[in-house]
Amino acid sequence: MEWNDTGIVLATRKHGESSIILTVLTEHYGRHLGLVRGGAGQRARGLYEAGNLLSIRWRARISDHLGNFTCELVKPRAALLLDDPMKLSALSAACALADVTLPERVAEPKLFQDFTDLLDSLNADDWPKIFVSWELNLLRELGFGLDLSACAATGQIDDLVYVSPKSGRSVSKDAGLPYAKNLLPLPAFLHDQNHQQPDWSDILDGFKLTSYFLEHHVLAPHQRKLPNARSRFIERIQSQAQ
């Protein structure tokens, strides 16, 4: 068995003295694992950093085997962000989240393109907003999309400030006020296209929203938790929002 594809490094773990188990998100074969012989050596340093885009060849005797990867670097995303700790943390968080949420060996070309667009957006000024939107899209693609278009109680489309943790639908200020302590905040930039550029406090509220549904609907049923890399990223945002 053999295939060739492009893939984004999600994670690595050491295997033996000099090899690694590499996890990548590929365009045509989904999230895929493989053995890289010599991947832990000096010569491979920097090649398998999270976020890097690789040209990959996978070989195995039968399709169910782990198989072996042979890789070449296409785009060194991690190295390009070394001078920006916040963006580098965002890169690590995105890769760790994709690794823990996406199924193995399921072809998802749209998810691959969305993830590529997210990583490329880290060079844009509005990358935090794009990151929150990517997590919302990820929830949707995984079958847990939120409906932020109108109030679940009244149907109105204005003054939406909450999200119900039970239904995943937005709630207006007046309808939700009596239950505010049980509702999640809905930052305006997620439903109002005319909203000004969000500040770090808005971004933090956006991540609080996606965190809840990722934890309770995507990860908890599989006894998983949000990865440490994402938690560290959120801590950086909290420090900016203070």
C-alpha cells in the first residue's frame, strides 16, 4: 500500500531511540499516523514542528498497519512565527485541537482547507477573530453547529447577547436576563457583520463559548479533554484581556 499527499503536522511522539510517530492532517486521507525512522535525530530537527506543511509518502504492507512516512518540508510555518509568542501559541493550540477532535483516516478535504486557511491567517491582523470562527466551523463539521441567527425564545434577530448551553441557540438580552448566570456570553462579532474589530475581551468570550461545546459535546463523550496547548493559549489571551 502506498499514497502521496500534502499534510500539516499536528503532533509527534518519540518511538524508540531515533524514530517518531508522526500525526498529520492530510488533504485526501484525513488525520493519519505513521512512523518516521530517524525523525528524532538532529538532521530532522525543525522538520516536524506543529503546523509545518509537508509533502508525504506513506507506505505499509497492508492498509491497517501504521506504515512509514517519508516527508519533505514544503512550508515551515512554525519557524516563521518564532518571533511572535502569541501567534506561535495559537499555532500549537490549533494543531493540538485538530489532533484531539478529528477522526483518524477519514478524508475531509473541507476541514483540511479550513485548517490551512486558519494557519495562513495567522499573518493577518484579525487572526484571533478567524480562530474563533474556525472553532465554530469545526463544531459544525463535527455535527455540533450552533445557531446564532435569532433568539431561541422570541425569534428576534437584534440584541443577541447569550447562548443557551443546552440548545446551542442564541438568546436576546431581555429574554435571557432572568437566566443570565446559566447562559454563555455571545460576543457581537460572531453574529453582527457590521460589528467593529473585537478586542481581547470579546475574543476571550468567543473562546469561552467554543470551549464549552467542544468540551461537553465533542471531547467528553470520548473521555478526552481540551489539550494543554490550547489552555496555555487561552491563558495568554486572558492576560491580554485584563
